[in-house]
Amino acid sequence: MARLPDRLHPFHGLRLTISPMGEEAVETERRKFMRFLAQDTAFAVLRPHFTKLGKIKDISEGGLSFQYVAYERQKEESSGIDIFLTVNRFYLGRIPCKIRYEIKLDERYQIPIDRIERRRCGVQFGQFTEEQAAKLEFFLKNHITGTA
């Protein structure tokens, strides 16, 4: 398995959270890799049927999450994910992955059409080839806007 350089995932063991009531708490971060916000032009699509395509919300060495519009509930087993930009001709394809979660987004953000809903999907990357690892490293260096 190809590895990304250690400088891309510095230790970040604590996280400050604020409850809806304004209460602050420090929690232990359970994620292994630092997450980054992707540029607005970054998209992901699940293989093999390409029915889930959406904007990347955050990305790390270990996976990503993206939002998409679904017609009813689309059950799809993924064999991989592709990452691309709508500008700059960046494309990183066929990354092995596993869907870790899929949730319906808050109703206030829903499109008011029956059976259409906005969803968010989180995936964990599998093993990279050397070329995929190099392209992901390039993406994380050049196409993020900050930390998540």
C-alpha cells in the first residue's frame, strides 16, 4: 500500500465542540487523519453505477465526504470512487473505498419536490497505488481551502 508523506497528517488529538446551548467541551478526536475542506470545484462519484455524484465537503488521506441529490433511496455498493475538479483537469480515478455512512441532510435544506432529497456520504479509502497516492498528495497540497 502506498503511503502519503507524514507531513500531511499531523497529530490533532483534541477537538473543541460547542453544543446548541452554547456549552463548550473538549473531546478526543477519533479520526486518524486531519480533514481538509475541498475547493468548490471538487467533486466525487461512486463506482460502478455513477448514480451518486456530488460536491466534496471534506477530504483526508483516509477518506472523504460529499453531498449529492438523490431520487428516493439509492442503495449502491461501491467498488471505488473517482475525484475530479471541474477546472484544472485534475482527475483521480478508481480509488478503492468503503461507504462508512450515508445520511439524509436536515429538512430545511431539502428540495421541495417529492422523493428527492439531499444526502451526505462518507467513504473510507482502501489501498492506493503509487500513482493514486501521488495524485492525492497533490490534491491535498493544491486544492483545499482550509481545515475541517
